[in-house]
Amino acid sequence: MDYPGFASEMQKLLAEGYDELLVDKFTRGSGTNEPKGILTCLSANTNVRVRAATNTGAISAADPYNLWQAVPQRNRRNASWLMNVSLNNAVRQLGTANVYHATTVTLPEGAIEELFARPVYESPYMPNLTTTTSATEGYIIAGDFSNYVIAKNGGMSVELIPQLFQQNTAGSNIGMPTGQRGWFSYSRIGGSAANDLAFRLLVNT
């Protein structure tokens, strides 16, 4: 009653949170009671790893070429790239010295939008460029993302809980109304790679 637009504001916030949660889970979800992220799938498959030219936490001009070449030809036709913004920044700077064949993107352009004429997408849930030497530390994914399957039963459902009740087992008011209302939202959705070999993962070592 004190906030007439509360319901519409909550709808917007829940939708934004749901979309962000899906980006997270489709990237690095464990697969246990949640979608299995594409990074999780590929990190566990030694057949799709492409080792970076250096394990010092740097990207070299050879890395995008080697990763792209490792993607099977039939999957390159509909391929795209996925990486963290720190990797995008590292790749965009490859041509700033003498490596004129590598990618150079000026600051006003914001980011690399294409590599090898294929779209580049950013996920904040992909690893940053670090000095980690883990064999499964995935930097960049390239491949045909139609081989990552998402199964869902409708969208997100939201229900109003008209009364919340005291749950403090230590007090005497357990089970009494708190004078609050709540929102309960849920979704039935899953995801996993149907064919890991349609992708390649650039790893640190």
C-alpha cells in the first residue's frame, strides 16, 4: 500500500536476476541440481583443450589462430567465441606492436566484436586472464554453440506469499505471522553440451 509500483519493480528485478543467473549457470554451472555450463563440460574433456603458447598469464598472437584451427571445419561454419572482458582486452591489443596481422581495436570501439568473421560474446563468468597454471583453466571457447542444448519447461514462475511466518525456533512466537509478504520464484531448466567436440577450449597449460 505504501509503494503502489512495488509489484512492477519487483517483476523487473526478478527478471534481471533470472537472466543473470542463467548466464552464470550456462557458463559454469556444475550440472548438479542446476544446468551444466559449457565451461564445466569442456574443462572435463581433455580432447578439446588447446594449450596457450605461454603459461605466464598472457595471450600471444598465435593463440587465437591455434584455437580457431583446432575447431573442426564443419563446426567453424556456425562458430562463435566466448570469453571474459579481460581476454577480449588482451586479444584486442595483440596488434599494437609489430604483429600487424593480429587484432587491434581502438578504445572508442569498445571491444572485439568478431574474430575470423565470427561473433565474439562476453561472459563475466568466464575466467579472467591470470597466472593460474591449472590444466583446466579455460580462457576462451570457440565452437558451434548449437551443440549446447538448453531444455526448459516454460519460463520463470512467480507466486505471491500473502503471509510470512516466524521461523525462529528459539523464540516463543514461532508460527506467528510476521506482517510481511513474500515472492517465490522458480524455473525448470537444464543445459549441457550435446557434443563437446564441436568446441575448443584455450587453456593455460
